[in-house]
Amino acid sequence: MRHTLVALVEDKPGVLNRVASLFRRRAFNIESLTVGHTEQPGLSRMTIVVDGDDVAIERLTAYLYKLVNVVHVEDLTHVPAVTRDLAMIKVAAPPETRTQVMQVVDVYRARIVDVTTQSLIIEVTGDEEKIESFVEVLRPLGILEMVRTGLLAMSRGGAPLYPPPNGNGNGHHAAASAD
Amino acid sequence: MKRTGAQIVWETLMREGVEVVFGYPGGANLPIYDAMLDYPVRHVLVRHEQGAAHMADGYARASGRVGVAMATSGPGATNLVTGIATAMMDSSPTVFLTGQVVSKFIGYDAFQETDVTGITLPITKHNYLVTRVEELGDVLREAFYIARTGRPGPVLVDIAKDAQQNSTDWEYSDRPIQLRGYRPNRHPLSRQVEQALEMLSAARKPLILAGRGVLLSGAMRELREFAERAHIPVAVTLLGIGAFPASHPLSLGMMGMHGEAWVNQAIQESDLLLAFGMRFDDRVTGNLKTYAPNARKIHLDIDPAEINKNVRVDLGIVGDLRESLQEFLDHLPQMDHSEWVEHINTLKGESAVRDIQYLPPDGHLYAAHVIHDLWRYTGGNALVVTDVGQHQMWTAQYYRHDQPFQWITSGGLGTMGFGLPAAIGAKIARPDAEVWAVVGDGGFQMTAAELSTAAQEGVKVNVAIINNGFLGMVRQWQEFFYDRRYAATPMRSPDFVKLAEAHGLTGLRVWRREEVFDAIQRARETDGTVVIDFRVEQEDSVYPMVPAGADLHNMIRRPVRNPLVETAQDEM
Ligand SMILES: Cc1ncc(C[n+]2csc(CCOP(=O)(O)OP(=O)(O)O)c2C)c(N)n1
Ligand SMILES: [Mg+2]
């Protein structure tokens, strides 16, 4: 099954390579991986979507913790979380179909961010299902180009992701019990 | 005070207590070498950087301290790779320092530029590329800290030449190192220890599986007390040899592919496995589907990623093994498992003693004889280092260790060529130890050039070449599984006696068992490294054997060819 992990990593050269390399080396398939800054200086946050059963993901989490630059890992798969993907889609929009495209944009509450006489660039955010259905509706109208960011995820509620600074070192104990 | 990067390297090494480094110079690490002359450090010039890496590893394994090796950029660094991977697989605390091209040339395929941090990413515990002298001091301290703490391992620091040459204001600081993403847990959780004790009290056939973690955490005494008080037999992994005295009544010997048959049988019958600092390697478990089917499993390890990796366990306890066992000992009651212990004793019927006696009395020299005699004549007190192959397994089987840190072998990576350089490193770490390198004719030739290093450094190791004229272990697989088609395994060797002599060293040759004692005696009495060419039976095999992936209890046993001849000298 698909798991959504978030990892806080030190913002240092080569860290993305270390993480990506770990997935390759341990034979896990990444479906998507995004990296960006966080509210804390020096820390980046990765959202990783990966396929595997719970046991495999537990193992993967432990491997991630073996990387010296990985500070914290959490599996958001089984907790209430907001997930978002962003897509930019360039669609053909000659006068004959333009209104139709714009109606679809309206329904999905997407935005037009670039206009030419023959095409539009549309920006849409939402969970993956919304984006996928949007793409399906647009497809017959002529998609010229598309790019998606990959998933971002954040757990609901007030508790921040980051553990207390002197917390349970590397979450090791949590990863250790099989029950 | 203003210091160059090269000076920062040596000042930090001095503060870390480094007395010896193994290495090889070149353009990209010249500044470090130049500065070296101003510091009280011994440098061992090797003949190939692989040798430096294995020496640093052998040094670390023999002493428990961090071993250090250095090389230049490009080919120097790539030559280290096998040694780094070897240290990684066996959790050996080591630091590797490589020179890198001037930082502004990095990425332009400069002369002797190689992406060393890229290459070594999966075979180091951590690595660094340093391009600014200002970062160097902190990085080096972190490197040593990471190498020796938690689950130890190799750390590589790749230092651009300009970072070695440039100066900065720098003072060594010994403030504690804090790394946000690296905080190994040393203390076990008490409730898990309680849970383990409950499981233990319910067990009738418990077994301790002791690995290298016992040695790395220095938990030998705790292990012994645990085993004795709970009355539980102890089996060791290949790298756990020495963690528990071989002559102890509760000692079972080695488990796994070439382990003792009764040990593997006992594992299959056990109802509770206590895995202490071992990692359920495939060479230890055989077929995972049929492994220890009746046993609940408790796994103690410092590395959380080992828990549930190969074998699903019922309880995983993360922590430093010594601290964990101490916590157990605070609550562990006296127990009695006599019935189980006696049962295992009956399984021992077919023992290693009889295995050696099954060897046909045809006057030929067998490797088992050599190792067995080496054990007897050295009183079991030698520091034994092996290469990889049949001789390694025979040495594991027939040289019995009562003391820890007297056994060094490449287990995880199985690196041929490891033996001689690792023995040199071990001898430099422990000059008072009697060091024997037991090597094969094949593996010895991979790093035999290090004889020259031994000669130049005046390091005395005794090299026992178990010369069977074959890449024996591969030949054995060909015999068992490929219909005796000996593709690329017969091997011609140079005259090893002359080779030793060409290095100004002593060479001896032994054909018959009667000559073994004299040769060993002469080696022990001779100053300087001695090479003994033991001409052993060519087509002998290591028994027993669990074929790769087979069930642990389905072992190939030595075919009985001759009536049993009991001789007093083979009693063990
Ligand atoms: C560097 C390397 N190459 C290949 C192998 C595969 N291998 C394992 S044992 C062995 C044979 C070793 O022959 P030798 O050194 O003569 O020892 P013997 O088995 O005869 O005692 C080989 C080739 C290896 N372990 N390491
Ligand atoms: Mg051989």
C-alpha cells in the first residue's frame, strides 16, 4: 500500500542524494518526493510517497534514521492529514474550445496564470484525486504540457511535527518494538 | 591561532589519540603529508591503498580504537574502496582521509578527480566533502565521534587540496558534539527488559546467539554472567568468536553455514532465541522460512535498523548491549535448564573432534591438522587473523578462543586479501600479541605486496599459507553443486618461500604433519615476519555445510571414508 512519510533533514549539500540513494540501494520505489524549507532554519522537509507494507515502511524508517542528516521521520499514512499536490497544465485553447476550458477551470476552482490566443496555463492545487479528475476532464480538450509537484503532507491538529530537541533520540525505540 | 588545514588535520588526530596512520601519498594529499613531519605520529607506508584500509581496520578490531587510513584523490581513493566496504559490513570504527582536487576544479573532471563521497556513500556510515578550511576542524571531530559511537563504522573525509593549504584561526575545542540527526540510544527501555524476562521465564529451551556486538560494546563479562545465572547455552557467530570462552561448559561453538551441526540443530529446536549484538545474516540463518520455527525471538542491538530486518522478532530492544545486559542482570534470577543443556550434549555426538579424526590417515597434511596444531602449540593464545575461504572456516572451527579480541576475520564482505594487511594492523595495535595470519594461497596473493610493508616497518607477523593449489572454497562449491567442473579455480602460485626471502623475510615449507610443530616453533622464535607454506590436501572440503538458502538443519556432513582412528593429540 502507499505510504506518505515526512522527513525533517538537515539542510546540507548532498542530503537529497543520500535519501534518494537509500531508496535505490534498499530497493524501495519512490512515487514522489518533494523537498522544501521549513519554519526552522537549517531544516528541510521531505514528503515521500512510497509503496510498501507496514513492515517494509517500518524498516525504511529505520534506514532513514541511520542517515546522520535525518532528524525526524513520521508516517502520516494512518493519521488524519492534509495532502496537497500542485499541477500546472498548458492546454490548447483556440477560440472554439476556450469557453469550455474556462468553465472547467471554474468548477475546479483552478486558476489561469498565462494566456495566449491559442493556449492557457492553468494552475490547480488539491489532493491527488481532485487533480487527477481535473486532468481527465481536460484531456479531451488537448493538454500540451503538464507538471506536478508531487505530494505535500501535514498532519491535522495543533501539534507540530518536530519532536522536542532532547527527545527520544532518533525515534529509535519507537521503531524497535514489533507489537 | 592561524593554522593550515593540514595542521588542523594532525592536531585533531593527536587530540583523538591517534598514534598510527596507514597511507599512501599523492598530489592531492601532499600538504597533509608535508605537515605530518611536525607531529609525533607513526606513518605506515603501504604498497596498495587497499592494504592501508585493511590495516586500519585490523588495528581497530585488535585495539577497539579508531583506525585511520589516508590516500590521495582519484586512484588512491578508489583503491581504498574494498577496505571501506569491509569495515562497513563488520562495523569497524575507522576514519578515512582522502585528498581531493582543488575545490574550484571539482566537477570539471580534473586530473585524478573522482567523486569519492559519491562512490563511498553506501559503504560508509557517513562521509564529508570539505572544501573550506573553516569547516575542517568540526568535520574531523564529528568523523571520529560518528566512527566510534553507536554502531561503529567507517567515516570518510574528502579534503580539497586548497582546504589543506589555506589557513584559518582555529583552536581545538572539546565541547561535546551535538548532531541533530545522530543520537544513538544507549539505554534500553526498562519495560522491554521486564517483558523479555517474562518471556525468558516461560522458556524451556532458550539459546543465546552472541555476535560481534558483544565485543564492540565490551559486554563479555555481562554475557558470561547472564549465561551462567540463567543457565543458557551460548552459540556464537563467525564474528562473535571470542565473545564467550570456547572452553566454557555452556559454550556451543559457531552457528551457521559452516557452524557446528549440533548448534544449528539446537537453534531449530529452541523455543527462545536471545540474539545479542548479531544481525541474522543469511549465512547464519539458512532458509528464513524454516529458521528456528518454534522459537520466540528477542533481539538486542544498538542499531534499530537491524531489528526485524531479516528475521521478524517478538521483542526488539535497542541499546548498547553492555548497558542492556547490565539492566537484565539487575533482575535476572538463577535458572536451571539442565534438561535442555543435556539434550544438546547428546546432539554433540558427531563432533568436530570426530570430524578431524575422520580424515584418512594417508600421511597427507590436512588444513584441519595445521590449525588444530597451531592452536595447541600457541596455547590458544595467539591473535589469529584470517583471509577468506576454506582456511577461514577451518580456522574458525579448529582454533578455539577463550579470550576476546584474539580473532579477526572479514565476515560480512568476505574480502579476500584482508588477512595479511589486517594482521599487520593488528600487530601494530598490539605489539605484544603473537599474531598469526592464516591465509589461502589465492587470497594471500591479492595483497602479498604488504610483506614488503611488514619488512620495512619491522613488523612481525606469522603467515600460515594453507596452500591447496585451489581457490578452495569456490572449488568446493563446484564439487558440490557444479559437478566437479573446476572452472578457474586451480591456481598456480609462486614459490612462497623464495617470495618471503626476496623480501628479506623467512620462508618455510611444510609437507607432512610431523613437520608442523617445528615450523610453528621456528616461526615463533624468528625475529621478523615468517611465511610458512603449508602444502595441504588439495581437494579437501569444509564440513559440515548448509548449502546457501537451505534449511539450517540440513547440513552436508563429511562422508565417512575410513575407520575412526583415535589419537590422543586430536582430543579437544
Ligand atoms: C576479493 C574476492 N574475490 C573473490 C571472492 C570469492 N571467493 C571466496 S573464497 C574464494 C577462494 C579463496 O581461495 P584461497 O585464498 O586459496 O583460500 P581457500 O578457500 O583455498 O582456503 C573465492 C575466490 C572473494 N571472497 N573475495
Ligand atoms: Mg587455496
